[in-house]
Amino acid sequence: MKSLVSTTTHKVKTVEVKMSNMTFVVNCESHYIVAKKSTWSTPKFTATIKETGEKLTTLCGKKFLKTQMELINSKPHLFLN
């Protein structure tokens, strides 16, 4: 995992996920919430297909993104030419 931004209030990390038919670039983003109970926000994920540069989704959870990536990987003829 490669860290793009890592400060005391904002973190962005990226990783390449290789599946059988294609490679995805997954970004994870989180920020620090200053309030009565200060804590880090829930990580939000985005992904793009590395070969085509097509963005999969906007800010979602890890489980939803994983399901979406598996579905796209199972039907590569729809996304890769």
C-alpha cells in the first residue's frame, strides 16, 4: 500500500488489486473529525480500472466496492476492448 497523503487531519492511501482479468487501482480516504468525541471518519473507497481508466464508483464502503469489482472482473468483455 502506498500512502499519497498522510497528515494529522487527512489520509489517502492507494493500492493496486490484481484480479484474474484486470487490475484495479483502489483509493482509501479518511479525515479526522474534531468534535466532542474526536475520531477518524469511516474510510471511503473509490476504484478505477487500470487498463481503461474507467472510474467504478464514488465514495462507498469496502464490501460494496469488493462486490462491484468481482462482478466487473467476471464480465471483462463489457469493460475491456
